[in-house]
Amino acid sequence: MLPGGAAAQGPAGWAAASRPTGGPARIAGGYGLGCIAGAVALPADGPGWQVVRLSRNRFWGHPQLVGYVRELAGRARSAGLPPLWIGDLGQPRGGPMPWGHASHQIGLDVDIWLDLNPKPALPPAARERIEVPSVVRPDGLAVDPARFTPAHATLIRLAAEHPAVDRIFVNPAIKQALCEVAPGASWLRRVRPWRGHDSHFHVRLRCPEGQPGCQPQAPVPQGDGCDASLAWWFTPEARQPPPRAHSPAPPPVLPAACAAVLSAP
């Protein structure tokens, strides 16, 4: 059995769980504070995708997420796009990570890199140090037209059109570029601006049916998001946020069900 207890439920304890639990998928908690039993692995290679940095052991998720990646890769291939680099999904039992993400904890998040160059089939070891350049200008005010192409807009559209998607996080400059090419498109509502996300986009699925322990995020606002809420991201207030105040606070507590997930055989 894997170690339990309060200390084990910290990020290091969850990262030490090298395999998922058995049984059907069961989510407890929310995207930034939760866990998953019965996670499944996205294969390292498939038609239209290659998983990068496999040594992280973050290629696990709810079966619906794995199916989503497979389907998106197939739709991208049909659209004439090259194979996709797939980044982190989640850990074998979800939970907090020691580094890299505050979310990705319940098997419903995946990072997809914005590298749409032709790709050879690489062995896993050669994918450990893949680097993808930003598609956003250094000043952050717009995309780099030499790097952000119509193919990128097509990929994000394909990703956002899936009915299981809750939201997709992209750099504000990418959202702005999408608003210019597809104003009013219904799928744009699910594409949300967020800091970073300039060399990859982050897909988040809704809580699947039959998962009462899954805590959904608040719904995205109505409209395409190409409004004052997007313009705010380019203001001094957004671009230079004040430093966070450091005040002692107790660590967040995972749902009670997660102790059993971590300690299960």
C-alpha cells in the first residue's frame, strides 16, 4: 500500500504514487484541489500525437480526457495538421503536484503545445527536452505573425468545439488574435485569456456525468469574450500586478475521499 496520512497527502506524496488505483474512474474535488481513482494512461504515441516528457509520469487522466485527446488528434489530422505534442495531463492518482501546475488534479486537464511544424516519430528519450517557442511577441501585446498562423487558430477551434470542453486557457494575445479572425463564434466563449500559455494551450473538460464528487468551476460568462474583459488583460493593472502579500495560512485540505485514493493498493 502507498503511505497515507497528512504528510503523504502533500504534493510529494501524490507524486510518489507511480500507478493509479484499480476500479472505475471516480473524481473527488475540484480542478485545483482534488484527486482521481481509476485514472487511465494516454498512450505515449498514437495516430496524430506524441506525449512529451514521459519521465514526469503525468500522462494520466479520466477516461473521457484520454478519449478527448485521441479524438482531437484525429480531427487535427483530418484538417491536415501535423502530429500534436501532448504535455501534462495529471498524475496517476491526481492530487497536487510538487511543481508545474496548481490545477491538473482530477484528470480533466491537458496541455497541448502550439508547435505545428512537421514532426518525426521520436523515441521517448528524445522527447524529454522538447522546447516550443512562444507564439506571442516579446511585449505581450499581440501574437507574433511569423509564428502564429491560421493553422493555430484551426487547432484551437477544433479543441474548443468539443461538447465536453469547459474552457481553454490561452495567452491574452492569442485570444485577441482569435477574436480578430472569428468574432462572434460560439466556440470563442470557451477560450479564456490567462497569463502564460504562450507556447501551449490548456484544455479543461467539464465534470463528466456520473461523477457526483467532481466540483465544477463557475460557468464562463456569456458572449464571445472579445470585450472589455479581454481589453483589461492589456492594461498596466493586469500586466504589472502587485506582489502577493505573504501571510501565513493553513494549507488547503483535500476532500476526505482522497486519503483513501492515495493509500489504496
